[in-house]
Amino acid sequence: MKPKVFVTRPLPQRALDLLAGHCEVRVHPVDSGLRPSELGEACRDSEGMLAVGVRVDEEVLGQARKLRVVANCGVGYDHIDIAACTRRKIVVTNTPGVLTDTTADLAFVLLMAVARRVVEADRFVREGRWQHWEFGMLWGADVHHKTLGLWGFGRIGQAMARRGRGFDMKILYHSRRRADENLERVLGARFVDRETLLNESDFLSLHTPMTAETHHLIGAKELKLMKPSAFLINTARGKVVDEEALVAALKAKTIAGAGLDVFEHEPNLHPELTKLANVVLLPHVGSATGETRLAMAMLAAQNLLAVLEGRRPPNVVNAEVFD
Ligand code: 8YV
């Protein structure tokens, strides 16, 4: 008998076909998040869950007693209770690698868009406010030859460094562990302490995972250390930034602007954010390209199948379950 698998949102057909070759697949037909109680109920008989944009907590796991694998379609897994899965010997997997460049592309899009006021300028044209050309119209800030600061220097942080290099930017980074010298040389990136990163960056881009240590990593104190001409870019996780403090800094113009793809309480935004001109706001679309979403879905399906077939999956989050 084929193992039962639950997929929490519609996915590209190729990924569903791959699963269907080996499993009995049920797909939640709507592209919206299931509540924990609904998800637990839906997975009651499932051995595998392909999780896309759902919270997997004790409530879910308490009902889904047959689960052997939670294959997350995404690299970040802060919405999955890893310890609770490990206790139950449930393997958790994620999809690193396949979304690195796409997410770094979007971080750079945000950086460029907020620096050159692209969204404001587009709105200006669409709303028929462009009556005549003015020398002083919509001045932005240069990107080339400025200092790009990266907080977090994993795959996506490094991909961002490569993009910065292409714009002749000076690259600084801070992370828990310093990268090896060879990598620093290849990327032209210099390791600095937190204060230097905050003080010297013209663009500070966040690339840390969401953990207890990175919660509100950027708060009032950190924002005060930034230049008044600096921009904050966040494509990591909303809770890495204290949104209240960010709004206060943006309103007081103690920093110049922000490009945000992620928010503290998605999809709800701080009410002041949408009123500000010096921000570009996106609905968590860092990895949202056709190519990358297909690659993520395929990798999540491969991870899931590996576990159900008794193989070690390519991307395990909680390797302890194999001990
Ligand atoms: C996904 C992400 O869109 O990979 C991540 O961590 O934030 C995004 O790429 C999200 O996980 C939904 O699956």
C-alpha cells in the first residue's frame, strides 16, 4: 500500500506527479494557510506532509500521529516546531540552495527601488502628476561605490555580496562565524563587528535566519547607529526587526528608507508603514519566480520521498532523528 501524503497548498503539477508515482497524495485545493487544528485533522492518516506556508506546532503534531516527515517548501523553518518533531522522530527537511539567487535578486531589487525611488516615480507617472520635467525631480541616492553591509553571510548573504560587487560597492559583513579567508577574498567582503556594520553601511541588508537570538536584532539602539542617509533592506524574516522602532526611525528620518519583503505580523503591517514614502513594501515574494517555485516544490517532494522510502533526504534540518 502506498503511503499517504498531504500537501498543504496546490503545487506545480510536476512535483505532484513525482509524489503521486510513489504515494497516495491529497492536496489542499486552496492557496491559503490552514489553521493548526485544520492541518492536524487533514494529516490524521498521513505519513508525510509537504508543508507550504503553514504553522506546524504541537497542536498539529498531536493529531497527525502517523507523520514521519514534514518536508518544508522553503529554506526558513521558524514556523515549524523542530524540537517537537524531533521528540516524535519526525524528520524535518527544507529547500536551501535552489532559492539563493532568486532571493538575493529580490533583495537587490528592493535596494535599487528604494534608493532610486522607483515605486514613487511610477506612481507619480501613473497618477498623471508628471506635467513637466524638472531638474530637481525625484532625486534618489546612488548605489554604485557605496557600502553594502550584510548581516548574515550564508548562501543568500554571499549571493548579495556578489551582486554588490557588480555595482562596485564596498562589501562589509557581520555573522556569527567569520567566513574563510579565501571566500572573503573572492567576494571582496570584510568581516566587521556589529557597530562598524551599523555605522558604515549605506545599505544594510539582513540575511540571518529567524532564531531566539535574532529576534529584534535591529531595534531602536541599532537604528540609531545607522547613518541618516542609510537604507535598511529585509528579505529575511520580519521579526528580525523591531517594526515599531523602524517606523519611528523612518518617520524621524534618522535613516533614509527601507525596502521590506517581510514583516513582523504578516500579512498585517504596522499601520504607519503604508503611509511612508521612503519605504518599498512587498508581500514576501523573495523566492517567487516560476523557475524557483518549481525547483522548491521538486526538492521538497524529493526530500519527502527519500524519508518515506527509508533513504536519508538531501536536506535534513533535524539530523538527530537519525542517531
Ligand atoms: C517561501 C521563504 O516563500 O524559503 C523561505 O524561507 O521565506 C520563502 O521562500 C516561504 O517559506 C513559503 O513557502
